[in-house]
Amino acid sequence: MEHLYHCWRRSPLDLGIQSACRWQPQTCHTPARRRAPLPLTAALLACERRGQSPAGDGWRPPFAPRPIRFAYEPGDVSHMPTRTSFSPFRTEIAGIPVAELAQRYGTPTYVYDSAQIAERIDDLKAFDVVRYAQKACSNIAILDFCRRRGVLVDAVSYGEMRRAMAAGYTPAGNPPPIIFTADIFDREALDFVVEQGIHVNCGSPDMIAQLGQRAPGREITLRINPGFGHGHSQKTNTGGEQSKHGIWREQLADCLYQADHHGLSVTGLHMHIGSGTDLEHLAQVVGAMEEAAAELGRSLRSISVGGGLPIPYREGDDYVDLAAYYDLWNAARARLASAVGHELHLEIEPGRYLVAESGYLVTEIRAIKQMGKNTFYLVDAGFNNLARPILYGAYHPMSIVSTRGSGERPLQDVVVGGPLCESGDIFTQEEGGYVATRALPAAEVGDLLVIEKAGAYGSVMGSNYNSKPLAPEVLIADGKSHLIRARQSFDDLIRGESIPQID
Ligand SMILES: Cc1ncc(COP(=O)(O)O)c(C=O)c1O
């Protein structure tokens, strides 16, 4: 069956360096995951070197372009492997046998390797501020780990602001340790940002008015929807007309007037076009940011490029060229700084990039069934533990840990499912719910199955569906494992419920 997917394609009419930077929305007939990853072209970098913007032909630099000095050669990420390969056999996580972890903490359990988080943080140190989008994995031990490495934090709810503070972040400072980013204030969140002096990134004109009425005199950031977006799924695309996120770019002038009217000073601009996007789309944001900055003018002190950095989930996927990405933004920052006449902070706001690869969901195979031609491995974790496959058809690498003897076993095509009373409780599915198979080693009931690269949007999206408890979380640091969230008990499950006295 053929499905229509929206994608961005270079226009066939575009020729030459500047026009090579223009991309047009089109409908194509190829599922996104089968399209070859687009390289961050030399043309994009050439645009930057010439002081041109990836925004395209219609774009004119708001300020006179300056020569750009590269901090290092684009593409110099020699410490990072360019291609990933996965083994379907696994014995340990961060030096600890998986069987030992399963025995100690039970299954299903999330295990995080802190060394991988530390490495990913280091990858981004060229940016002035790395602000962790904690929605990806908000356990307070992970937040504390990031905080101690100089990472600041983004919060999207009252609960996330409280988590940041529970992990040791102070509410206010310069640059703001915590930023509240949202499209609405619920009453609890508004009270809290007002009381605590937490910096707000406003995603709607109403937020500006509501904050202005309560806390005139504040500095704020505006989240701008540049009119386009992109994500690994349409559900994670946060830009364009179909997205509820951000202030529509054409309303920026009205919002600046409104902020001024309420005595709020707009010091930051922020754009986040989607989660799990690619560098080609992320690079288009540069031009949009420069246009917005031109409208804002001298009060601008920081620009946030948002998150969205992809990670390799599939065999052969590339790591992103971070140096090239940084260079694009650093060049834009330099142009803007010279136009406004003062330094500008350059922030990046990754979620997935920092934590996805550190996380492993350790499960036990509890049944193996043959259904016609399909072999099912049924494990004790379901979409109550990891929702990405059912939500987005997301692909996670998987591996088998044999609990009986070593030795490699032959691979066979299997479907991997969970225990929930829902036919969609399948970890090997494609977008649209189509069941797929995966080549995994022959296994027996009692073997462990590890769902890998599950650190981002994994545990945080867990639910109690079918009255299943939330899984524990374990952090490995320096060869030792630490329980950072206990498995929920039955009492936890029914806490707050009550039976009224009725006949
Ligand atoms: C405002 C904002 N910033 C950052 C992120 C983090 O995105 P990612 O995990 O793709 O880096 C998100 C997630 O969609 C977001 O909505």
C-alpha cells in the first residue's frame, strides 16, 4: 500500500549556491525512513561563508554580512563514529552484566549509562549554553548529573520546574538556570513563575498578556513558529500552520508591542521546529531567526536554536555533523551581535541527543508463540513502559541476553510484543500500526531482551495502563549501579483513589 508523506525536497529549478539552499514543501510517495539521509551540503556551508543565509533566494540579510572565522573545520567530529552498527547479542551495559542488573532490580527496568550522557554533553560544549529539554527524561538524578556538568534546563510544566529545583537548579540567574517554555500558562505554572522569578519563553500572545499583568518589568523570551517545521514523525513536527507551538512569525510585531505595553522586555528569541529532525531542516531556521532578530533589534541578548538533533537509531545511520551545525549558528550569532552592538548568547536545547543513547529497557521474554508464519517474543514490558513504537512507529535496536550458556545463536525474524491487553502493544511496528519483524537471535523463555536507545521519551512517557506499575530506573556511574526510581507498588497505583459511601 502506498502512503503519502509530506517531505521537503530541493526544487529541481534551484541551481547555484544560494538557490541550493532553498527547499520546497512537496508531497512524495516514499516513506520518510526509506529516504536516504540528506547530507548537510557544502552549499549550505558555502552560504554561511559568503554571508548568505540558508533561507533562500528571497532572503536578504537584515544586517551587512561580516567575514566569518570558523572555530574549527566543519565536520571535525573525529571523536564520534560516523556510522553506527548494532549487535543483536548483548552481555553487559556499561560494564555490568545485564543478567546481574535484571536479578538485582527485576524486569522491566530502565538502565542509563551516565558516561554516554557526559559524552553527549561534551559534544555540544561549543555552544554558550546547553539547556537540557528535560521532557526527554526528567528523573531528578539525570537532572542533577546534567547540572553538575554545567548544563542548564528547560521546563514545560509546573512539575518540571519543581523537578529542576529538586535537582538543585536555582530558579533565577543570568543566564536563567531554568526557563519555562510553553504555549499556555496553567494557573499553577503562572503562580510559580511569578513567585520564583523563573524566566519564561512565551509561545502565545496570551502568555505575554497574562505574565505582563502579574509581573511587569520582567525579561522574557519569545518562541517563534517560523512557518515551517520537521520531525521524525508528523506528530513531532512543531512548526508550520498545523502546529500549535510558538508565536506565528507574522505576529511578532504585535507581540513586541504587547510586551512593551505590559512593561516586559523581550531579550531572547527561540525557535524549535521539531524533534528528531535533520540538519537540513534545522539549518533553515538560521535565516528565519535572523529575520525575527531584525524585527526585535537591540534588546536581543540570547538566541536559542531549540532542540531536535537526531540520533542514529538504525544500523548505518549517521551521527550529525555538529561542528557544521555550530558553525552555521555561530556565524549568524556573529552577524547579529555586530548589528545589535553587543554579545549574544547562543543556546541549544537538546533532549533526545543528550539521553537517548544512554538508556536501555531491560525486559524478560515470558512467552514465545507461533501465530501462522509469525514468531512472537512476548516480553514483560509494554507500551506502558515505552510508547514510542505505538505512538510513532519508532524503531529501537534490540538485543538478546542469553541466560543459558554463551555462544552465538542463529538469527530469526520475530515480532516483539508486550503483555498489554491491546493488539497495538508491539515494539516492532511501523508508523500506521503495521506489524514488522526483526532479525533477532533464537531465544528461550527466561532470556532477557534489551530495547536500546530508549533513554529519551521512554520512561517519561510511561503510564499505569492495565494497572501496570511504572518501571524502576537505574543509573550506572563509574561501574556502579544506583536505583534512581523504585518500581511502583500496588499501593502507589491506587494512592489517591477512594470508594465513596453510596448504596
Ligand atoms: C521547546 C522544545 N525544546 C526542545 C525540545 C527537545 O527536542 P529534542 O528531544 O528533539 O531535542 C522539545 C521537544 O519537542 C521542545 O518542544
